[in-house]
Amino acid sequence: MLNFNYSIPTKIFFGKNKIDVLAEQIKNCGSKVLLVYGGGSIKKIGLYDKIIDIFNKNEISFWELSGVEPNPRITSVRKGIEICRTNKIELILAVGGGSTIDCAKVIGAGYYYDGDAWDIVLDSSKINKVLPIASILTLSATGSEMDAGAVITNLETNGKLATGHKDMAPKFSILDPTYTFTVPKNQTAAGTADIMSHIFEVYFSNTKEAYLQNRMAEALLKTCINYGRKAIDEPENYEARANLMWTSSLAINGLLSYGKETEWSVHAMEHELSAFYDITHGVGLAILTPHWMEYALNDNTVNNFVEYGVNVWGIDPNGDKYEIAHSAIKKTREFFVSLGIPSSLREVGIGEEKLEKMAKQATSRGKLGKFKPLDAPDVLNIYKAAL
Ligand code: NZQ
Ligand code: ZN
């Protein structure tokens, strides 16, 4: 196991009606809030009204930034920074999915940065200080509610990049699974694929001695497999929504990755797809993942895939190693299809035209991953296999 420092600072309030803590938690940071949300789902589910009522009853002044896009744009970040500066905001409250929370995080970091906010997306070392962030999560997927990263899109440059700073982790997040009852089937499926991908990115690793982290990762993967379809079939199944929600946070908050070398190459490849074609992140991941697995499978990595097949999918450990590995990858692909996710790039409107450009851009900061290092030609091969 590698050395690590454990720090997961976000306070989590999990369960039905946990919004009751909102006012008291906000007041730990101040009383001037920027409320950040997306295209209106929080109004439809009555959450917006509930929050405004809490603000009014507790003398919390608030400003709003609405309309944050899925794959949040740098233009929304700039608008948010402006509102925060003009009104001396003390806390940014994001209510929604990962896009809203990510947007809030970079607003918080951009508030203290003198230049244009895109600079701090390109180079996270330029972030020194962050306005406090908090979140109320409405979609189980990204884990942004409990991590310190954010992903922002710049449509002018077809750039979609991750940035991060320890102080971008929310001060607190309210996780009430009932808020996810209305998440549509396709987003529930994409969210489940995203959670699983976060686990794969740290599970498949060169670090051999992280037994504990690997068993925890397998438990989280099995939870996604057990509850992903159930949440689609029974959107108001509290048990399914609750298990997915908590898995979303634990998958990427550091618990599984501490002490390990991590990969993150499927994410880097997917970010290009959403940067150029604005597709849903989890859909791109589900399409690419089985192809990445096939590409990564070799004599050095086969035991990792056997472990995955046996421990997660219950495949008989006594068979041929490669048969077990291929069967595990097939089961992964079939699972994503069973959730209703497209299985090829063409199905989501992506053809051959920009694959080379995307492969170059995905590797512009160097090779992807260490478990299976990928150069631009490797990425291109994976994109082509996924067509
Ligand atoms: O905009 P609204 O109206 O709220 O609708 C949203 C949006 O259309 C809707 N939705 C959310 N909660 C709902 C709901 N609809 C009905 N009922 C509810 N309760 O779902 C749509 C998608 O929302 P979005 O926030 O975009 O989804 P997600 O949470 O999957 O976030 C995706 C973004 O996060 C980034 C992705 O790249 C993408 O930009 N990621 C962030 C990460 C992080 N911060 O650590 C890691 C991830 O790997 C990922 O890259
Ligand atoms: Zn992701």
C-alpha cells in the first residue's frame, strides 16, 4: 500500500428530511448565500420552495444563479463569480447534480482569483483560496457532493477539464434519497455507470497490496449492480435510491483510492466525447469502459480481471484466466445495456470524423493511466472499437 493522508472533510447529513439542518449549517459560514441550480428540476420537485422558505424564516439573504447546464459551462461560472463579488456572498449552495455542484465549486475558487476563471480550470495550482461551498444532492452519480474536484466545459475551445483544490470539497452536503425519486430512467442509468466507472478507475491499479480498498470497491460495485436496475424499474424505491446515493459519495471521496496508484483514463477519454458532442458523461463512460477493459487485458493485468470476475460477478474461479476475464467484461457490457444505455458511439451521434482530434486532445497532457498506459494511437483504437 502507498503512503497517504486521510482527509474527507465534508459533513454528510443523510436521509429523509435532513434538510432540517440547512439553516443551522449555513449559519456556520455566514448568512449571504448564492443559490446555484440547473434547468428547473428542483422547482418541479418542490425543493426550491422548501429552501426559499427556510431562507426566509431564518433571515438568510440569497441571490440566485439558475440554468447551470449539464456539462457546466465556464460562462455560467463567470456569471456566478460576478454575483458573488457584487453581493459579498459568504456561502455558495449548489442544489442539483454534479454539474451544479461543479459549477459552484469553480465559482468559489474563481472568486479569489484575479484573472479569468478558465485559467484555474486549466491549472489548478492557481487556486489558493475558495469561498465555502455546500450542496443538496438530487442525482446520484458524480460524487461531487463529497470530493474536491470539478469538471468544466469551454465550448469555444471544445475543452472539458477537471480541476480541484482541497477547499473545493463542500463544507456539508445534504443527501436525501427522496430527492432522487424523480431522476429519469436515462439519468439513473448514466449515474449508475458513472459511479461504477469511478470505482473501476481506482480498482484496476498496479498497486497490488491494497486488499482492503479492493474489497470495499467490490462491495460498492455489487451495490450498483444490485440496485441500478431496481431504481430504474421502481423510481420511488427508497432502499435502491439510498444505496445508490451513498455509493456515489463513497466511490470517489478518497476511501477507495487512498494508498493506490489510480488510472482515470476512461474519464479522460470520455471528457473529450462530452466536450465535442455534449453527450451525457455516464453514457460515454458506459460505452467506452468494456472496450478499455478489453484493451487493457494482457498477461500483466489478467489477474486483476479474474479477481473482478470472480468477486463481483461470481464467475467460477477454476476456469481459464482469460475466459474468466473476457466473461467479466462481457457481463459488464451486458449490465450497461440492461440499464438501457447505448453501447456504441454511433448510437449517440458520434462518427469517425473527430476521433483522431479527440484522441490527441485526450493525451495532450501526457500518457493516460499507468495500469495500461495509453498514447493517442491507443485512445484512437479504443474509440474506433467503440464506434
Ligand atoms: O438541470 P436540471 O433541471 O436540474 O436537470 C438535471 C439535468 O438535466 C437532471 N436532474 C438532476 N436531478 C434531478 C434531475 N431531474 C429530475 N429529478 C432530479 N432529482 O439531470 C440532468 C443531469 O444533471 P447533471 O448535474 O448534469 O448530472 P450529473 O450529476 O451526472 O453531472 C454530470 C457532470 O459532472 C461531471 C461530468 O463530467 C458532468 O459534467 N463530473 C464531475 C465529477 C466530480 N466533480 O468529481 C466527477 C465525474 O467523473 C464527472 O466527470
Ligand atoms: Zn465520472
